[in-house]
Amino acid sequence: MIRARFEANFLDPRPITFPPPHPWWCTGYAGDASYSIVVAYADNEDQILEYWPEAANIDIQENQTEYLFNSRFPKPDWFTQNA
């Protein structure tokens, strides 16, 4: 599993299919209003592009073995899989 940070659609940073198989968060927006910043777990980079085809500047942390939830990245209400 990977944890990715990337640029997505400014007006609608949600994945194109819902729900995705792993948690995700919109963490902010570019100051020039050109993109949103998304952090998402995924099986691989191809899965990021499957759910966010517009994703750009993808930064990946590989070999994630568990979800790390905290006050900045809380467990999404819709996410029911046991982590």
C-alpha cells in the first residue's frame, strides 16, 4: 500500500468513483486557486490515477502497512474497513 500526496481538481477534489478502497483527505488548496491538495492511501499509483485521473505531481510513500489516523487525518465517517 502507498500513501500519496498530489494535486487534484480545485473545484471538486473528490474521487470520480465513490467510495475509493482506501481513505483520502483534501488537505488544502493552492494559493492561486489552480488545484487542491489531496492525501490518499492506495494500492499503487495506478489506483490513484483510476480514482483521480487529473492527479498531478504525485509524491508517494511506499510500503505503508497501516493507516495512520490523527487529528489532521481523522478516520473518514464513510470508511468502515478495519485498519
